[in-house]
Amino acid sequence: MMAAMQPMLHQQRRQELWMMRWMAQIHTDIRETQVTIHRGFQDLVAAMAAQPHRPGASAEGEVPGPPAAPPPPP
């Protein structure tokens, strides 16, 4: 009986090992993607910080139309 089960047990073990390797690869891919996104975000923040700031300027550039009313006094 035990000898008859050996091939099935070996196959099951091979499948478990394959699944573990596959999950490890998926985990690595996800981690690399997270690192890439994080670096891209850091680069974007650094590029935005390097831009000169103009008080009262719009991030979209010049806005057509009349100037906005001044803010109310505090």
C-alpha cells in the first residue's frame, strides 16, 4: 500500500515546491513594482520641488479671464 502511494506523494511534493517557487516569484515581482513606483514618486516630488515657486501663480499656467477678487480680510 505504501509503495503504491509513493509516486503520488512525490508528485504532490513536486507540485508544492513548484507552487512555493511561483509564489516567491510573484512576491518578488510585486516588491519590484512597489519599489519602482516609489522611486518614480520620489523623482516626481523632487522635480516639483525644483521648480521655482511663483506666489499667486496657477499650476496650470495662465488662467484666462478677469483676476479673482482678493481674499476677505481676516
